[in-house]
Amino acid sequence: MSGCCSTAQDAACSRPETNVGSCPACKQNGRLVATRTVKNLVCDHTRVAAAATYYFCRTPECAVVYFSDEGTFHKSDIKVRVGIKEQEDPIPLCYCFDYTRADVSHDLALRGHTDIPALVKAEVQRGFCACDVKNPSGACCLGDLARAIQQIKSDRQVMASPEEIEGEDS
Ligand SMILES: [Zn+2]
């Protein structure tokens, strides 16, 4: 799973459908994740089987984080909050450089845009990210950041009245 940190990470990281296991709880397909990632993020590393193949469940409402033939790990078994499975702050987005959904939301509310993806991308390009041991998905956060920004922007447009949108940069 190395070399995941590019803006095209989704295309680069996603495995063919044949390599995808389905979650025992929500039955959705998971994404293959390195055992190294699971070992680093599960509270009790001795429960992680070195030889097992683990998958990461991306379903927001499912409590399962990792599953394999050797066992399943839930949100409560993981050291960090899994951003895509949380509805309340803090909702981590970037685990390497510690940016949350609230940070992105704050920037968008204040200035209408955010430099966070550019800041993260710059550090990634300098080789300072550690997504494979810090991010529960084991992959780069740039895709999740972009999705969160789009979602926050569309939520704001739904909530704001037309006057508020027009008066935003005054
Ligand atoms: Zn699931």
C-alpha cells in the first residue's frame, strides 16, 4: 500500500473487486488494509494475527473497523476516532498533520475556502506523511479531505438563505 499519497490516491489505491472481502456486520465490501496499519491502530496489538488479511469497512454507520477470517475489530478496539464513522466532533480527517472536519468547516465559514488540502499535499510531497500507520484506512487522507470539503460546502448552501450567500464576501 505504499505510494498511496497522491491526489489520484483513490484510483491508485483501490483494489480490484476480486480482492475485496465483505464486512460481517454491514455486508458491504471493505478495502484491503496492511496488517502493519491494523497492528499500529488496534489497542491490543496481540489480538492482530500477523498472517491474516484485514479489510477496512468504510460504511459510516457500521461499528466494524477491521475484519478478517481471524477476527473483527470495532470502533471501541481502535486507538483513534475513525473520521468516516463519526458524526460528532472531533472528526479527524488528516491523521498525519492533525486536521479535523471542524478545522475545514471553520476555514470555509470564515473565508469560503481552505488551504488545508494544499498544506497536507505539500507535506506529503516532502515525504513527511505516515498514513500507513496513522490513518485507520491506511491510505492518504487527501481524498477524504476533498469529499469533506464538498459535503460541507453543499450543506452550507442548503442552510444559507440567498441573502447570506450574496453577502458572504462583504
Ligand atoms: Zn461494516
